Amino acid sequence: MRDSVVKLGMDYLKSTGLLLFGIIKYFYLYILQAVMLILSDLTGLLDRYFGKSYNIAQSVLWILVGVGLFVAIILTYHKLRMQKVALETPTNWIDAYKRQHHGKLPPVEKWLSTFVPELRVGETIVALPITTPSGQHWARTPPSQKRKLQEYVDWAKRENPALPSFEDIIWHMNQMLPSTPAGVERKRYKPFKQG
């Protein structure tokens, strides 16, 4: 508990520091220079073409600095937000689909309905327990579908904590496999030749 609070505090300090650094960077590198160029050109133009010297009021300077600071904050926030979005990778194929389709859950694929008979192909996916696959069914399942099934089970458990974990399902499947009696070696079957 204490470690998570410390980590959260450090993350908060780090993100605040990055935000302040970005604001200062944008403000001094771009916006303050642009404001000074505009002001120097404006006073120079007035002096050169109209023969009048014009002193800019201090309130105008503060307004321009405030606007510059506001723009720097917005630019920094947007940049940090885009970096955060780029770094966040979906944990599974369901979350990736939700991200691409504005929060919608994916439709049920045919292979998934063989593991979860209550799901109908084409309907929206829901968190349901899977039936424990047989050893033969599991052996015929491609590795990509096994990985996606594990991600589905993990997602379903996150949605409904009462559901069994993927490790428990595999353990249960292994318990259903026939076992070799103790002391008996497995030998390759050879047909008996008559004759």
C-alpha cells in the first residue's frame, strides 16, 4: 500500500515537472520571442512612418504575457497528452478494438463461440465463463487463438471477478487428460503381425 502511494506521488511530481518544463520551454522559446518581435516592430514602425514614439502601456504587456503563458500551457498539455496516448498500449485485443471503435465492444468471432457457446457469432462480446476445452480441442487450436482466448478470459475476469482465471481453466483441462499409470512406460503402439 505504501509503495503504491509513493509511486503515485512520484508519478504526480514527474508529470507536474514535465508540464512546468514544457510551459517554460514554449513560453521562452517561441511565444515570448514572438511578442517581443511584434512589440519592437510595432514601435519601430510607428516611429519610422508616423514620426511618433509610442510607449506601450504596462497593462498591454501583462496581457500579452498572460496570453502567451496560456498558449504555452495549452501547447504543453496537448503535447504531453499525445505522448501519453502514444505510450499507452492496449492490454488485449478487446481493449484495442474498443480504442479504435470509440468504446464499442468487438463482435464475437466464430472461434470464440466454440469456447463460449452462449456467445453468438456477430453479436457484441460479453464476459462469460468459457467451457473447459478438451485436450484434443486445445491441441487443434492455433497459438494465435490461444493467446486471444487467454486475453478474453483475462478481460472477462476483470469485468466479472467471480469467473475462473485462465490458469485455473488450463489446470482443469489438464486434470481431465488421461494419465499413464505409475511405473508404466509409454511405448509406441506397434500392430501385431500375424503369421
